[in-house]
Amino acid sequence: MQDKSNSIIRRRGWLYHRSARDSTADNSGLVFKHGLIFGTGSAYLGRAYRPYARVLFHNTKMSDVIVPQGWSAWDYVGKENAIVSAEVDYKGPGADKSKRVPWEKNLSTKDLRHLLNLNTFINQGGWIQKQPKLKTVP
């Protein structure tokens, strides 16, 4: 989560995740919790930006814009074992996993707890506390 190249943008049928992991030693990744994916046209949940990309959609409602295969290995075809692309507690017409890529991960309870833990994964380096404080309007 500390890597500034991590980002998401929707463009031309892709939800671009720039989860920039170059090795398993890199402990970063992207977690999208309690979200809603909607729009027009069609889109992938993501594609591998680096060889060890790690992305989790948790408790997300997905409209029918999500393509059936869900994910793309992009430049890492044949190396999908290293990619962590996962959906947990998803719902909606775009959440049908029956045609998802075969390499999508089914996370263990331990891995899921780790990725959803605010203090040990999501808030690495204390970046949440470093955000500017919102000013209250009288």
C-alpha cells in the first residue's frame, strides 16, 4: 500500500490496478472493500501490472459490466501462479465466477485476515494517519 504507483483508473474496458509488486518479498497490494463497480460497456476487474500483482475485491457489488473472465494476466501469461487476483464476499450480476480465469486465487482464511487487517496490512507505514485533516465548515 505504500507504493505510490498503486492506483486504479477505469479506461477502455479495464479497471487498471497498478499493484506494483516485483517479488514475493514486497508486502504491498491493493484491497478494495465495500465497493460498487458499475458503469457502461464492459470491464475487467484488473490485469497484472507487475509479475507479483496482488489485488483483492472484498464485499463488493459488481454490475454486469464485469467481463466473465474477470482478470487478465496481460504481459505475464504463463506466469499466473505468482499473481494474486481474488474476490471474496461479492454479489451482483457481474459477480458470477463460473467463467473466471482458472488462476484466480481462493484465499485461505489466514491470507484473507492478513489482507483485511487495518493495522498489519492496509495501514502499513501509518499512511492513513498522515492524510490531511478535513476542515469542518461552520
